[in-house]
Amino acid sequence: MRQSMTIIPTLREVPSDAEVKSHQLLLRAGFMRQTASGIYSYLPLGLKVIQNVEKIIREEMERAGAVELLMPTLQQAELWVESGRWNSYGPELMRMHDRHNREFALGPTHEEVITSLLRDEVKSYKKLPLTLYQIQTKFRDEKRPRFGLLRGREFIMKDAYSFHSSQESLDEVYDRLFTAYSNIFSRCGLNFRAVIADSGAMGGKDTHEFMVLSEIGEDTIAYSDTSSFAANIEMAPVVNTAVKTGEAAKELEKVETPDQKTIEEVSSFLDVPAEKCLKTLLWKVDDEFVVVLVRGDHELNDIKLKNLFNAAIVEPATPEETKEILGVNFGSLGPVHMKTSEIKVVADAAVQMLENAVCGANEDGFHYVNVNPDRDFPAVQYEDLRFIQEGDPSPDGQGTIKFAKGIEVGHVFKLGTRYSESMNGMILDENGRQKPMIMGCYGIGVSRTVSAIAEQFNDEKGLIWPVNIAPYQVHLIPVNMKDEAQKQLGEELYEELTRAGYDVLIDDRPERAGVKFADSDLIGMPVRVTVGKKAQEGIIEMKIRENGESFEIPVGELLERLKTIIG
Amino acid sequence: MRQSMTIIPTLREVPSDAEVKSHQLLLRAGFMRQTASGIYSYLPLGLKVIQNVEKIIREEMERAGAVELLMPTLQQAELWVESGRWNSYGPELMRMHDRHNREFALGPTHEEVITSLLRDEVKSYKKLPLTLYQIQTKFRDEKRPRFGLLRGREFIMKDAYSFHSSQESLDEVYDRLFTAYSNIFSRCGLNFRAVIADSGAMGGKDTHEFMVLSEIGEDTIAYSDTSSFAANIEMAPVVNTAVKTGEAAKELEKVETPDQKTIEEVSSFLDVPAEKCLKTLLWKVDDEFVVVLVRGDHELNDIKLKNLFNAAIVEPATPEETKEILGVNFGSLGPVHMKTSEIKVVADAAVQMLENAVCGANEDGFHYVNVNPDRDFPAVQYEDLRFIQEGDPSPDGQGTIKFAKGIEVGHVFKLGTRYSESMNGMILDENGRQKPMIMGCYGIGVSRTVSAIAEQFNDEKGLIWPVNIAPYQVHLIPVNMKDEAQKQLGEELYEELTRAGYDVLIDDRPERAGVKFADSDLIGMPVRVTVGKKAQEGIIEMKIRENGESFEIPVGELLERLKTIIG
């Protein structure tokens, strides 16, 4: 591509409304422009990146046995009423009326349309499994669009849906798409994790989010420093490694702790480490009150509490409720000699290993010391109830947990019969009985993935595209287009490299060298080939964008060098 | 692709609401399904055809120097207000409000967005010309969607826009895209014509429609049987070929023609051919009345009349107006001895060559015979004023005119400064002066093109895809999947052909032979390879869909044969 024939409107200034690197750089490098809040035009370079990601997605989806189709953007309201989402989706669903006053949604996702399509066309288990995908512009009316393509209102998504007559078949396709997703994000060069996203009561295998590690991510991930384990911190199970040291149990003693309420205060006042203190909490689990114990240096994970009791709602008791039920204020709660013995007590597994610990004495201004759980408050159910922490062992037994922020770029989900039941997507099974199809759904944010790549690959000069993703592999720069030798050699190389199968961008603009080089760094093609003053001697310069290395070579070596670097 | 893994829901019945062949067959062959009126899902085979057309479009557009980008579907109302189209576009423009109650259009076309984009980024003639295109889903709320993809409400379009600082540059790019369009439709295998679409006062070179010849087309085209000349019949100039035979002029005579008013009646009553009669009409041209003469066998083309006078409105005079101005009823008008000599008289060029002709005598019930124009009504301006007819010589001097119906699949148009002026898309020219950019726009209906191909390529058994467009090139059919030899040879050939670079669809379904063959004819891949009972002997059958020819060959010859047929 000749730069004179395309449009790459680079900017020297950082656009004032762009908060994050990827947003700033994609604007500055002329990859896109905003047309309205959260709505962008992909300029030629931006579209090429999108298309490169799409190509990778298509290849891996096909390899996983998925077949492409294309469903419409306009989805009649009736389908969404059937599934129940017309009312539940809220203002993020963009809606409109046609000229006959019929209501439509602009598709944010296509569960309804594809379920409706397949219920009409598939009547028997014999036609299943089927895995269908599309790459399409989607719409979601985000309240606060931000970070450029990361949270837009019109965006490109790959969405896939699988249909099955058995859970085993769903599991198999889920695993195949899980692998496809891993391949896709690896080929995009991304540092990502497949994160257990909502294990909950379902066992932790039914949904994964693919998260690109990034400081600007909105979710916190707990991951192993040596294995592939990763989970949203809410979802990470904790393997209890606390043990008893064999310390002799001392006699329980009540000590005065005037105005000392928090673990920090008590721990400091009594000169006892937080991990030898006991945190006692009162929670409301649906309609029942429960005392919950965790170690002083741990945090209760309320999702685990909720899952333990299979509850609809869990929330902390109010100070008033606490006073009424346990007869004491928050800061002095403790499991020893409580006002009532009728209340259920659950504790995180680490609590059981405490020796000569400290807890509230159920009396304002006093704590117990030398508390030993099995001796002093034996009627307790021990469970995994705390948040995982950095430094904890990874639940898969390999490595140590670290935390990171993540950008969600993909999601695989076992839908089950959520849509086939509400929308009557029935098939005949092997025994001739009607049953709902079992479904999976699988999404990738294509434009968001591009942002995530830009977020991970840049430096102070601009973008640094991985070879697989770069709009062009080679940026060819005849420095002075008025110099006949430079111009001619530039043109010759442009032809030669194009013929050899490389995607080449030639900067044939009559711009100054400084402008050309700054633009080149900003837009970030993997290899820059500069045709400068030594053109007449047949010497050119290669520069690797990633590491900034540059070296002069004879023209004749160019192809060979490119082959080594790009392939 | 394995047929067991994809979805090709063929139908034996013709869907009742599908009027035309392409619509019927694309539904019956399982290429698409309607989800709402004028809105379709492209099933896997349908999408592959779309993508094949898109690939051809991209290649030819790039070759013509156009660069791809992608603009948003959601277009804020403000832009359309600027261009003036928010009000003028009418109910075909789909509109909606976002959650903040801002108005948007769903793009039917992108002149506003791209003009807005380029006015911000291009400030000087030095950055021009630029030709940008996109392939995108568009929206138009047709009042009566019909014919499947031919007139849908959500459809795929390629739209391109060029920007120039001079008319010459526009002319050059226009010609280049004209060629690209010709290449595209040729590669799609279509029988089409590039039709002069709205010459009018602009000279006939500023807009062409690309029309696929088809009985179901909504426009009539006049085309040459030997050259590339083609025009909408309204736009076709007529080269006058009428000449005088040298017949001696006889004396003008008034004859009685009781109740004979139309040319047919008079011609029959007087036993004179229609081409020796004169049709006399009174038209209102803006505010002026004009007498218009055409030969009895010709029809007045009112657009030519309008252009001749550069008028805003032309319409036939009412009977009352005619009576008042010319003192006589319609059927008896004539240019000889008219009531008034103050009225302007214009005539089609052929009129001047009449000899001893017939015309109304401006007196009910009477006609003149032996009328000779230059003698009997000399004060006449002769022009090209009639519709072209089948059998007329082609205006380009080559061949004879024929008529055909056409489906518009493409359109190239010199927009000029229509948008840059209303939207302030200014650049500095060579002399440092502000001036509006000059624009061209160029559209191709992608989904409509697919329909047009289906409309041209089918027979009573189903679709017959051209090799370039077919979803798969080879349809491989192991007849009996329970026969181990057939199944194994089928699988071997599937691998071998795929490895050789062919797109192969293998019918690995456990269906009866009859079903497989009927489906195969219906979906219409160019070559069918049948692995049947002679599999064990290494004999297979090839069948060419286009002509129905089939022949047995040894397996070893398959690749060679395919190379000859497909390439």
C-alpha cells in the first residue's frame, strides 16, 4: 500500500479525552476516529488489524469444527419477549420501531435468533451437535462508554452457539472451543489467562473468561505463577495449608482492651500478630443469622458463604441486629461464651488451626486470649470461606498465587437449556422423546481484542504490533522522495517485497525524514526498511520496532533477513 | 466441509411467499432463512457465496486503488441534518434514540459520515485523491420488501467514496471504478450492462447503473445487440435515420374522418401506415405551452422535452387547456393552420422527413392528408424527442437496439460538491484558496448481486453456481455411508482434494441416495463426484452441474479432470 493513497491521520498530541494507552495510541496513530460517544470508524490501518484478528479467529473456529453463518442485526422484539430478555435486559439493549411500528432490538448477542432458527430446522438428535458462529457488529448502549474500543456502544464480536442432545457432547465442544480460544489469543501475542469465572454451585467448569493481563482491567484475577490456574478472585478456592505448631494450650483468659475494636487495634494493643486473632462476623443468610469466623489476616468471601448455604441473598447483619441477637457491639464479638448457643457458627478452615488465639469476649472493652478452637468453641462447621490471597498456594497444587488485573476478551459458557426451554427449542432424543436442546455460547470481543493488543504492545514512541496482527509487516521508507536513487530503489523494493508475499506499506509521501520516522514508530509495523543516502551504494537500513535495533545491510540481503524475522 | 457438521436445511416444497426463482431457490437450497419481513439470516452456504462475491469486490477495488475502511452503522442525526437528508430521506431511513435520547440513523449509505471524517482529516489538495470503500450491513426500511435479497430491509453493500481537488481527477477515478465494476460483475459470471442512468442536462457521462439482465428486473434497458451501449430507455438518445424517399409532394387536402381520433383509428380509416401519420401533442413546459410533434409510430420522451427546455416540470396539457389554446379536441390537433401562430412548435427529427403525411386538421372530424412539413408547417424546431425503440440503430453507431429488463446491482455516480458544500468539506487548492472537495460515490449491492446470480443460474432442479461464486467447488457424495469401501474412498478423496486446494463439501450423512442427489442438484455445486458401487474397483462418477453431463472415471484421473474443469 502506498501511503499517498491511503489515510493515516497521525496526531502529535495526546487526545484529551483518551485515558488509556490503547485508546490514545489508536487515535494518535490514525487507526480509528470517534464519530459519536462509544462509536468509531475504523480507518484503513485499524480495519486491517481487525481483519487480521478475524482471520485468526476464523481459522481456529473452523479447526474446532464451528461453521460460520451471519444472522441479522435487527431482531424482532417478539423473540426477546419469548426468552424473557426484552424486559430484563434494560437500557443497554438498543431498541427501535420500523415504519409499521414494530419493535426491534439491535442485536447485542444472538441467543434468541439462533434458537429460533434451529428450533425450526432441527427436529432430531441426529442433526446434532452443531456449532455455528458469526463475526458481526453488535450494539450495547453502555451508560458510560470509555477506553475507546474497550467499552464501546457499537463493536465487533465473534459469537458462537453450540447445540447438543447430551451434556457429554456439550462438554466435548466446550473443551474444543476452550482450546480454540487459547490458540486465538496466543496467536494474537497476548499475555492472557483463562479464568474460572463463576464456578459457584455449578462446580467451576461451566464458564471461563479469557482475560488479558493489564493494569487497566476492571477485574482482579488470582493466578498461579507456575501453572495455568487462574480464577476471578471471587471464584478461587483456597487450599488450607494452616497447621498446628503443637504449642501447649494455655488457660483461657479475659483481658481488658478498652476501645480496641478492629483486628489491627487489638493485635497492636496486645502485641499479637493478626494471624493469631479471630475475626467474628454476623451475617444474614436469606432469613437466618449465622456467625462466621475467619482468621484476623483473612477476608470473608461472601460468594463462598452464599454457595455454602445455597442462599439467594447474603448480607452483613446491621449493628442493631448484632446488638439484639448477640448482645454486644461489632468489635467485641467472639465465639466463646456467646449470648446464645442456638445460632449456627461456620468458620474458615484456617481457624481450626489457631492456638492460643485472641477473640472478642462478647463484652465491650474485653477480649479473650489463649483461645483454642476445639476446646473453647467446639460446635463449628469448618469450610473454605475466605478470599484467596497473594502468596497462597495455587489451588491446583502448582505454584503460588499472584494477583493481576484483567481485560475480558473472551467468554465460554455452558448455557444449558436456558433458551431452548423458554423458546421451545425441542428435539426428539434417541428414544423418540421430546427434550430441549442443550446449548453453549462462546464470545470474543474482536474490537476489544485489538485494544487489548494495543494496550500490551507499545512504548513511549507508539504502537508495536506483533507480526501476526500488524496491518503491514514491513514499513518501507524512501527518506527523500525527491532523490531519484532513493525513490527508485524504494519502488523496486516495494515491488520485490510485495511479489515475495509481504504486506508492505511504502511511505511515498513528500514529507521530511523526521515526520516519516516519527509516524513509522507511532504506527508500529514490525520491521522498518529505510532507503536513505546510501541507496546509491545499495545499502539500506533495517530497524526492528520491538527492540529498536537497527542495522545497515546490502539490499541483496533484505529478503533473507526478512525471512528470519518475519517468516 | 462435512455435511453432517453444518446446516443446509433443504426444502422440497416451493415456499408460498417466494415469487421469483432466486428467492425460492435460496430458501429451498438452505442458503438463507427469513427472520422478519425483508430481514434474513445467511446460513453457512449463503454466507460463503456472499464472502466469495466480497472477495472479488475487494480484489478489484484494491486494484483500482481504493482502500478499505469501516464506518459505523449508528450515525448521529446531526450529520444528516447538516446534509439536509434527515428530513428529505423519509420513512426509509431507520431511526432510533439512544438511552440519552439522542437520535441516530441506521446507515443506509455513508456520505455524511465519510464527508465528516474527511473534512476533519484532509485540509489540502495534496492529500487527494482518496478513494475509500467499505463492505457493510446497511438498513433501508422498504415499504414492501420483496424478492428475498433483491429488496430487503437489512442488506450487505459495498459503498465507496472518492475525494478530489479537480474534476479531471474525479473523471479518472470514475473511469477506473467503472472498469473495476465491469470486472467484478464479469467475474461473478453475470450477463449485465453498464447503463447510462441519468444523462439529462449533465451530458450522460456522470452516472451509470450496472444492470443484470433479467425478466424480473424493474427497469427497462435499451442496449445494442453488438456493442456495449446500454441506457435506461428514458436516457437513450435516438439517432434519426428517417430520410425522404423523394416521393412527389401532393396537394394538401382536408378529408372527413368522423370519430377517428387515435393514430390507430385514423391510420386504419385512411389506410395509411402509422409512420406516415403525425402525432400532435400540447404540453405544458413550466409555465409555457408548447406543441410537440412526433411520428405516429413513435412515443414522446418527456425527459428529453424537459431537458430541451431545461425545465423544472413538464406535463401534458389538460383537455380544457387544449380546447382553450388550440380551439380543438385532442384527437384532431395538427400543426397545419393552427388557431394560433404564437405557440412554439417542436418536433422529433423524424417528423421532418415525412412525405404526404396525415395530421389532425384542428377541426373535429377532419384530418389533412398529403401534409409535407417544410411546406405546410415550416416554423418548427427539430430535436431528438422520442423514446428509442427496439430495432432502432444503436446511438453509438454499432448494432441495433434491443430491450431488456434489468436488476440494478451497482451504481457509479459523480456526486460533485453536493455533500462537501452542505457539510463544509473544504480544502485548500494549489493557489491556497478554500474550495469544496469534489466527490464520487460508488455502490454495489452485495446480497442483491448474490440474488441476481441465483436468478441467472438455475434450472428446474435447482441452483447452478459459477465456479468463482460456488460455496464449494466439489460436492463429494459417498452414496452409502454404511458401505465401508465407499465411505473409505470418500474420506480419502475428501482429504486429497482438500489438500490439493479445492473447497469440498462431502455428504457424509446417512441419507438415501435419492435424497443426496436431489439435495446436490438443488444446492448446485459445479462438480459432483459420486463414490458408489464401483468404489471397490476404483471407479467414480463425475457430473457437471451446468450441463448435466456425467461420466465414470478411474479415481486416479480425478485431480487431472478437476484441473481442466475448475482450474
